[in-house]
Amino acid sequence: MIEIEFSMITDEADELEGLRTLLQSFERNERLKVQLNNIGWEQAWSTLLVNALHSKGPHVSQVGSTWSNTLGAMEALRAFSASDLKTLDAPEAFVPLSWQSAALGSDERVWAIPWTAYTFILVYRRDLFAKAGLDENSALATATALQQTLARLQTSGVKIPWVFPTPKNNPDLIHIAANWLWAAGGEFVSGNGKQALFAQPEALQGFRTFFELFRYLPASIQGFDYDQCNQLFASGKTAAAILGADDAISLWKDARTAKVVRENLAAAVLPGIPWVGGDNLVIWKHALGSSGSAALSLVKYLTDCQTQLQYAQLHNSLPVRDDALSAFLDNLPPFSQVIKDTFQRGRTHAPIQLWSRIEHQLGMALNQIAAQVIAAPKGDLDAIIRARLEPLAEQMNMLLKN
């Protein structure tokens, strides 16, 4: 019996077991064995780099959607042929925004196949907005409006206007901040990938507008992680929150969510231009012969409409096939239109070779800025941002040009 290895990235045991259950029918029908291995998110990138450098490890891997560009540029992956893509109904069956991460810029080769989509949305309490005299249609429409809304909620007596995860290292901070950067006309890098633009005036203004929101985070919730933020909103102790779409869906489905929250729950697209990312599936270059064929069959199964829908229903992840996404959203009335609008208005990060390096280092800098703003909310925000980003931009420019 052919045996192939699939590495999944998760910190949740139930996600691993859910996928293991889904793979049972695939193994029976294909008469092969899938060895499912787990990598924690903290170790994921370094583990994948070792696989790439030494051409060993799993046959198929889950990777962050922006990571496949770097791995493809390292020539560590098997490119999907035209015949492979036809087998996978690609790209026609896939959400266009998710498909953008499949290839590396001008390189026509397809290195990865989208598996799940991920984005963030803004959830809020209609009753608390009404009490503060806020119009839902305009209160969250722009970055400026959101800031004014938080101030209004605060003056109306809401002790915690909004909640946002501020652990020591939030890997998603760069993705959420992207909404504000793009809204201000900023970019992370130039179109040709040769110049860092995140310290240009437009980008700095976008980051400033974003970090101004941190001044509305009470000291009592500073340092909260994602679970603590979710629980705070679910218990009815805050008026608004930025949540991952999966967490928002889980909160709505969870019977433990406070009744007043469930009855008044609403959602909105983040102001500006929302980021849409997710995870891809890659086949490593060392997957040859029968193992390579089995690896392609596994990718086909995991991106099949029915499997996509089943996996989404298990873990509230967003499918990347149009048909599966549409079917999944039909049963999510509070979020259906918001998620559809996010996919229509959203953007992905630039598909450039060194994006993973930029994402890591810029993400660290943004977390350092967040920590400084939280520690000194009345500090010189412009100076704090420039001090972190301008030297980093110079460093990244040297790297990109060479």
C-alpha cells in the first residue's frame, strides 16, 4: 500500500482529529495511507524551510498563502502542470482572490493550490450602538468614522468600547493593519518588488490611524490574547471587536454566548481595503512516481467541493471554491453578506519572492509599536512609528535591490 505524508499546521487538537476523520474515506477509496503530521504555528515556517533546504519531509504540506511564493522561488516545490490544474478544476472553480497566491508574480508556474481562506471582520452590538446614538450605516464606514465611533461609545458609558488582541507577538497584526495602510493609499512594497514602501508618507498615515485605535483599549484588557478577546465579546462586556471570520462564526453558533449578544450581533467589513489570506496546499519536489500521483489525488480530494464544505462546517474555516463558499455562507445570516463583500473589496499581499521575510520583520516592528502605544498612550505616535519603520525600510530596500 502506498503511504504519503501530509503536514498540517494547527495548534488545535480538534482540527487535527477532524481532518483525520475526513481522510478516512479518501484512504479507503484510493487504497492508500495518509500519515498526518502536525506542526504548531510557532515552528511552522522554520520547519518548512528545513524541508525546502534538505528536500525531505512530507509529500504534501499546508502552508500560509504568502509562504508558497518563497518556497516556490527556492525550487523546492513541484509545479502543477496544465493537466494537474484541469484535474483540480483550477483556476475556474476557485475564488479569484484566493487563487492569486498560487503563482509567484510574473512566473507563470503554479506552485500552490488554495485550501482555506482567512480574513477579519468587525462584529458589534446593535443595542449599544443605538444607545450611543450611532447610525450603523455610517459608524463603521471609514477609518475615521470607526475612531469617532469608539470615542462616542466611550462617552456614552461603555467601559470597553472595543477589544483587540494585544499579546506580546500577534502574527496577524500586519494583516489587520493592512486595511488602514491600503485605505490611506499606502503599499508595503512596489509593484516590481524592488522597493519597500511601508515607511512612505501614505503608509505612515495609515499606520497612524490604525494605532490611534489602541488608545481606546482600557488598561484592564491590554495583553489579552485571541481567546480572551473572544470571550470578552461573547460575555457581553464590550461593544465591538475585530475577529477572525472563523472566530465570529464560532461565537454566533456557540450556545454559551450571552443571549443579549446573540440577539444584537451584527457585522461589518473592516474599513478601508480588507486583507484576505489563508492557507495553500503544496506538493514537495521530492514527491515522485506513485507518491507524486497519490499526493495530487490528496490535493484534489481536499479541494473538492464536498470536502471543502465538510471541513468548513467542522472548523468554521472559509472554503476557497466558489461553490463551496456560497453553500457555506447560505447558513450564516449574520455574516454572509459581510464575508462576500470582504472578498469583493479585499486584497492579498504581493506575490513576491521575499514577502515572507518582509512579513516577519515588519510584523515584529508593528508589534513593538503596539507595545509602545499601549505603554504610553499619550506618546508621540508619529515619532514612535517612524523610529521603528524607517530604519527597517532602509534595511529591506538593501535586501530587495540585491
